[in-house]
Amino acid sequence: MLALCTSPGRTCEQSGLMLARILPGGVFELLSASAWARALGYPPYELNGKCLHDLMLPGDPGTGEVVGALPAALPTQVTLRCKDERRKCFRLHWRVDSYDKAVFVLADEV
């Protein structure tokens, strides 16, 4: 079944899906900021424009290493730092858009 929405922004606000796009410079553009904010405890404005490596723990593989594993198109598990310094593990499902030179991400908490 295909469902169309006349207000996709409103749907993204209510969605529990954690969607994002990683731009070539590593900037993490949240496509469903509310879901990410709920999971990580940051207000959406603090997450906007952050790089993925800013949310990763020191000593973890850097964004470049994670993105370098993308051609396999297998889910990648990463640990991200919450606002209150707790750590949460997420499985990131990737899709590369070579035309847009971006990587689209769907995340779920492990």
C-alpha cells in the first residue's frame, strides 16, 4: 500500500523513524529531527548542522571510517553520546545517493 502525505514535515515531526542525510563534508542533516532529539536528548536546534563524529565517542572509528564501510551497504553499529553523556548504541542502515553525493541513513536503537 502506498500512502501519500500532503504535509511531510508534520509527518516527520510525529514519526519515530530516525532519518538523516550525511553530506560530503560530514555534516549530519536530520530529516526527522524530533526522533533524533527524543533518542539523544538534545533539542533539535542543537543537533542541526552537527557532524556525525561530534556525536561519536572518542576512540570510536571516525565518520570517515564508518562512511568508508558504506559500499558494503550493510548496517553499521555505532555508539553515540547523548546530551546527558549517556551512551546509546544505534544500527545505521545506509543508502548512497551518488547523484546527490550524499548518504541517507535510517537509524534504530539497539
